Amino acid sequence: MRQLPNRGSVLTFCVSITSAMDQMLIPLLLVRDLSEAIAFYTRVLDFGLEFISPQDHPFYAGLKRNGEELHLNLVHGGTRVGTSSVIILCDDVDGLFNSFLARGLTIPARPDSPVHAGPIDQTWGSREIYIDDPSGNTMIFQQRQA
């Protein structure tokens, strides 16, 4: 794991796995409450819990959804959380959003950010919905337009 320069809401941590055959970039999000984050990602966003570590006092977790991994790291004290964004490509952002609503997603009251209220067409050619986790990290579910 390496820390990258802090650039506001840009991903600041990542885990990279490299082998002779393939590579994978795994976003690592900082969270203030690991149990709360795991519950949100597994119950609402339909991720599966792959592991937590250590078992007796967990501070790190790995999640997986449709073959994509996401890691969570519990932080304490003055460390900033909720400053990262992750883009997840999908084929049907509207259907996905509706499934999240059925799983208990609460739409925040953010009149300054309509993309948090439901999928919208962006000027750069994609349809997106932004979903913030309980720590404030943003998952951007993006459907690219043909």
C-alpha cells in the first residue's frame, strides 16, 4: 500500500496487486466505523464480505462485487475520512439505483447535488448516480453512453 498526495476528493490510497499474468487496482477507503461501513456496503450496495482482519479487533476489510474488490480501513483520531470517490462502471445505472433503493438506500437531501438524488445524464456522455457511504466516501455508479 502506498499513500498518494492528497488532492481533495481524489482517491488517496490504493492497493495494487501485480503478477506476471494480470494487474488489479483495488480502491482503499478510509472509514470512521468499520462495522457501519461493512453493513452499508453489504446490505445496501450488494458487496460481499471477503475478509476482515484481524478477527479479534478488526480494522481492515475486503469486499467484492461482480469481481471487483474494494477495501476498507478503519481510522481513528485526526485522520480525515470521507474524502475519496470511486467510479464503478455498470450497464444499467437506473436498474442498479432501483435495486439499491429496494435494499434500503436513503436518498440524502442535497438540493445542490441532483446526482445524489437519482441517475442523471452528464454533459461528458455518461449517466451517473452518486452514493455516499456513512463516512462520506462517494461511490459513482456510471453508465457510459454509446
